[in-house]
Amino acid sequence: MLMAILREYPAYGRLPVDVERTEGTELVLRDGRRVLDLYGGHCVSAMGGSDPELGLVLADQWSKASFLSNLFEHAPRAAFLEAFGALLPDGEWRVFLSNSGSEANENALKLALAATKRTKVLCFTGAFHGRTAGAAAISDMSFDAFPRTPFDVVRVPWGDLAAARAACDAEVGAIALEPIQSIAGMRVPTPGFLEGLRALADERGAALLFDEVQTASGRTGAPFAAQTYGVLPDLITTAKGAAAGLPVGITVARAGLVEGLPGHLLGSTFGGGPTILAMAAAVARRVGDEAFLANVRASGEALASEARRGPVREVRGAGLLLGLVLDDRISGKAARDALLARGVLVGTSDDPQVLRLFPALTLTPAEARRFGDAFATL
């Protein structure tokens, strides 16, 4: 008799560690060792692993109403709108809730192209916005995710404002970018770049979209990187740490941009459910606490300072979203493996000489010292 055999699609190369549980900024392995987690679930574990307060929020909401469809209003949605809205830059905004960063970006692109009645998106080399059709179309991948893109795309070099101006014709409805390009090697905007794109979008009648899937939720030391850099986009997307480990995608649009667009343009079965939004509201309330953000900034400065004890020639990024450009003595992969052997987990990037650090936002300066002690031995 034949039996079903199920194996996982080989999408991921996994690390040789056996994690039993998570505790704050640490991974506790089955053999009892503790690893300082500066990878943070790729920016997802914003409040640390297995946070007790969030565990109570989760259990409480599950006991009241685990899920409700979007046919119903519910208290967690109202709480989320209040808490998350308080983080946004001044102005009137509209929000749509989905399940991931890719979806959030898909929805932002739909809104931008529908609002401007245009067919083209301007994006940048090194970008990563997701793996669904529209998000992949504006990502700079080494392979074609789909046979064709759902709209026209023009891609210009990151940081090249002159090239962006030359490419932004009357058919461009959206200029889309990450304020900090994480996977490309934590590339930060050059002075005047974001401001220039804001002016260009205004001049050409395009919508400016900031993909803040990684840079929001207090990651840069402010609620959004838009506030860190003082540039206001028309659309902001986020996901990753916004619900501290539960899947959520958030698309925020300037009210004036989307006024009059049909509601049925967007939809989501799971987006905006009560359990997810109870968690997202709790996260937003923490991010809205200035003392919390002050710790992010202080810990980010401490982590950057400790990094300079090791084989590094440049530290990039903001807050607790850092890229370490290594010198020629060691590659990123070799440094990651050596640090893991010393009890510290970090991430690599598409640039083979850049390590990425995006720990829980609860990291302390004292814990940053633990990283420095390990990094200094490489």
C-alpha cells in the first residue's frame, strides 16, 4: 500500500543550533547554552522572545474572541487604531490590514496606481519588497519571480537622484523604496536623497511609498524611519515586528490620496482579526513610550560602539537596525559562524562583507557589551 511522504520544500538553509525556547534577547538551546540573539527573528521579535506581558494579552484576547471576520467591529481594532495612529506623523491617514509585508506592499501599490491612474512604478537597485507578484516586481532579485510583471517597472541606482529624475516620466504613479535598504547591506540614504524624492514625487504627480516593513515599530529610534529622516511619504507599509511575532501587514495611506477609491479594491480574510490586533495595539503602545524609544537609541549607540572593537571598517544604519561592513580579514558568513560558536547570533546580507544586527528592541547597553566581547576576538 502506498503511503504519503511529505518533506519540506528546500527554501531555507538552517543553522546548526537546536533551540528549546526563547527568553527576551536570548535563545536557550537544548543543551543548556544561551545565545545572544541579535537577529531577532529577522526584525520580527521586536519585544524579545516569549514576552510575558504580550503572552497575557494573547491569552486574554483568545479567551474572549479568537477570530472575527471583517463583517464585525471589535474592540481590539478600535484599540489598535488609537495606539497605532498615535505613532504616525501629523495628518489624516487611512489604514488597511493584511498578513505580511509583501501583502502590505501589494496593497500600497494598488492604491498608488489606482489613485494616480498610472501604470508604472519607479524603484531602486538593491531593493527587496517581498515575493508576491507586485512586491517582487519592484525587488532587485537575481532571478525572475514570475514570467512577467503586473505593471511597468523602471529601476534606477540607489541614491542616484539624477537618475530618478530622468526616469520619472508621466506614467510613473509610485516611487517605492525602503528608507534603509536592509538586505542589500544596510545601505542608508545619502544626504538629500529622500528629500529629493519627495520633491520629485510632488513635481511629477507620483505617490511616494516608504516600505518600512523593517524600519517601523521603533526600530530606528523613532516610530517610523520617516520621522527619523524627517521626510513624509504618501504611503507607509510595515509588518515584521508590528505584532511581535504574529503575522500582520499594515498599509497606511494619506487620506487625500485614496479618497474616492472603491473599497473593494482591497480585501483580506485574516487581516485585522482581533487576536492579531490586540497584540499589535500592545506593541504600538510600547513604541509610543519615549522611554522605550530612548532605550532603542541608547542600545543602538552602544551596539555600534562595541562593533568598532572588531574587524569592521564602517557601521551603517540607525537605532537597532545596523550593518557592519567588515574589513578584508573575514567574510560576513565566516564572521556569522564564528560569532555563533561564541554564543552570539547575527545575520548576513546580499553584500558578502556586511553583517546585519536587528535584535529585540528591549536590548540593553549591557547586552551590547556581550556582543563586543565576542566580536573583538574575531
